[in-house]
Amino acid sequence: MELIISIEMLESFLEETSNGEYQHKGMFHLFKDILMLGYLNQESHKITLTKEGLEAELDEDVQQYIEETVKRWK
């Protein structure tokens, strides 16, 4: 499986589904799992995260952002 998706989009979806009018536990966890799989970059799948149009694999700033985000979630 290969998926390319924007970090900003996933974070926006997480914010929208975490509470308020569009709160939805299932969707929140789905978006969170997709984001975490992209951060962890497992061999059985490939999720390429982008931020501001830049791919994490190619941009050091995006890689740094991912590392800092993973640390916050642990």
C-alpha cells in the first residue's frame, strides 16, 4: 500500500474530529493511525507525509517536525 497525504490535512482532520460539531471517535483514531504509520514508516506499507507541499523523505525541516511530533505523542 502506498499513500501520500499532507500532514496539515491530517492534523486538521484530527482537530475537527477530536471535539465539537464534527467529533467522531472512530474517524479521529483512523486519522491518528494514518499519521502515526506515516511517522513510523513501517516496511509493510509506505505512507509519505507532506508538509507545505514538501515530502518528508526529501526535506530536513519536515523530518525534524515529524521527530518532534512523535516525541510529544509518546
